[in-house]
Amino acid sequence: MSDSVRADLWLWATRFFKTRGLAADMCATGKLKRNGHPLKPASPVQPGALLEIPFLEGPGVRTVSVKAVITKRVAAPEAQACYEDLTPPEVYEVLKLWQIAKHEAAKGRPTKRDRREIDKIHGFWDEV
């Protein structure tokens, strides 16, 4: 194995992004950072580098230390052995709360069943 590999290739191989093109797009927009500096798709990633990877599914940034470089997409346990996640647990909690709030907000108008449940609750308080 070589000492370095393209950033978009490493991010795809370690399963941070579903496609290499998506990883390249994230790099090109300047959202990914290596040691505090923007990362380009063809930039080399070497062991010991500290990467800041934004979550695709919500707010927050994942901090990762590169332990090994790979060029082929491998199984998840093998991919996880190539990096160390240094993200504080608070970031994951905020992401989880954001996703729950987004899911709740997306419900929209109550269904007939929801309306019946609401009426049961109101009926209970009206009888008192």
C-alpha cells in the first residue's frame, strides 16, 4: 500500500459517502477540512491527518483521525479500522435531536386516527 491516497477515494472507501462523486463534490465545495484547511478531491490523505467531515443527514461535523489509507471499498468493520472517530458525544446527541425534530415537523396535518386520539385526550379533560 502507498503512503497516501486521494481524499475523495479514501472518503468513499471508508464509507463516509455512498459514491465517490458525492465525496468529490463535498471536497470541491470546501466543506471538508484537513488539519483546519479546505480539502480538494485530489488532495493526498496520509495516516495521522485530522479530517473534519460534515454530516450529510443534519448539522454538525465529525472529527476523524486517519489511521490507514485504502483505495478499495471494503466491509464496514475493515473501513472503521482505517480511522479513529474523535467526535464528542454531544455532537451525535445534537444530530439525533435534530433528526427527531425534523421527523416530527414533517408529519404535517393530522390523520383521522390522530384526530381521534386528540379527541380522546380532550374528552378526558372535559369530563373533569
